[in-house]
Amino acid sequence: MQLLNATNIAHDFEYPLFTDINLSLNAHESMAIIGASGSGKSTLLHILSSLLAPKSGTVELFDKNIYTLKKDLLVDMRRDDIGMVFQSHYLFKGFSGYENLEVAAKLSNTSIEDSVLEDLGIKDVIHQKVTELSGGQQQRVSIARVLTKKPRLIFADEPTGNLDSETALDVMKLFRQYLQTHEAAMVLVTHEKSLAMECDHVYKLVDMKLEKVK
Ligand SMILES: Nc1ncnc2c1ncn2[C@@H]1O[C@H](COP(=O)(O)OP(=O)(O)OP(=O)(O)O)[C@@H](O)[C@H]1O
Ligand SMILES: [Mg+2]
């Protein structure tokens, strides 16, 4: 089943950023986008994940054109089917890690899985206030929050940027397990090629185009 289909995407700010981008993704697949700082990776991720309309081209998620879709349907899709891990994570700072997960579980009508907390190594700290967690622990809470939603598409921008390489690989393994066991797919932006190569498909943004690496 195809979950994402992007056709002829082009975007620019003050200058052209990229053109002719075509991507698709099926359930159980992962895709990484690599490229130099400033090449437009985060911008492309925002376009694919419904946050920024491209200058031209179409993005279909779950067979729906997200930039012509009615606003309330898009809000439903974002809440129920799309999970995002941002470069800077947006946890509720006054809450504990666990309370952050409870909000996600409540909104999506799902439950928090102990095994996810265990796999991410945050079971022992999850009841601490977010402000009392290290940057890497906060990042892992934000990953747990996304997985708690049970999204059909995960968009992750440098999700392991604050983690040591061993923990980063553990997190990738957890994402892979999630994709294997759910009708879900993931788009990952990273500057670390070794992490990118863990994905089924790898593309590089270079000279305003997307080159296939794997
Ligand atoms: N909202 C915006 N308005 C104007 N220019 C922007 C905006 N967002 C990004 N840019 C510009 O677009 C270019 C690409 O930015 P983007 O954040 O997509 O890069 P990136 O590949 O994710 O970089 P990094 O690896 O450093 O995160 C940059 O030159 C940036 O300054
Ligand atoms: Mg970026």
C-alpha cells in the first residue's frame, strides 16, 4: 500500500532550493534524506509532512492531496496518522515525560507501551519533569511520544542528533521494528550516512536535485 506520493516538487525561498522531486513510499518502508547543511532537507520534510505547501508539485498522503484537502480533514490526518520528530523537540516542559506520553495517548486513543520505554532506555526517568532530563533523554521521550500515537507515517528530522552512536542505532532498530509490525512508513532526515544506510531507500539532496544513493 502506498502511503506517500510526491510528484514534481519544487520550492524556493529567496533563491531556488530544489526542483523535480519525485518520491513514493509504501507501508513497512523507510527512506532517508541526506545532504549538506542548508541544502533543504528540513524544508523538504516540512513539505512532505503537510506543514509547508511547495511552490509547485503535489503531495499525496494516504491517497489524499494534502494541500487541497479540507482543513478539518487535514487536522484529523495530522492527529491520527502523522507522527513528527523535530530537530528541536517540543515536549510540554512543565510536565513529566510520562505526562507528555499520556497527552499523546489520549489524543490518539492509544495506550503507552512499557516495552517502548524499556527499548528506549527511559523507563527509569520517565516520571521526572522534562526540564530535569538530559537532551538525549528528552529526545528519546519525544520518540516514545510519536510511537505512542501509532502513526501510519513518521517524519523525523535528525531524531538521534543528541544521542551517542550506539543509542542512535538502538533507536533506529526500534523504528525498524515499529515499521515491520505496523502498516506504517518513515521518512528520516539525517546528516549521518551510517544511520541513513539503515533505511530501505536513501536519497541525497545535491545541486537542487534528489539523487538516489540506495
Ligand atoms: N522559512 C524560511 N524562510 C526563508 N528561508 C528559509 C526558511 N526556512 C529555511 N530557509 C532557508 O532554506 C535553506 C534550507 O534550509 P533547511 O532548513 O531546509 O536546510 P537543511 O538541509 O535542513 O539544513 P541543516 O542540515 O542545517 O538542518 C537555508 O538556506 C535556509 O536559510
Ligand atoms: Mg535541517
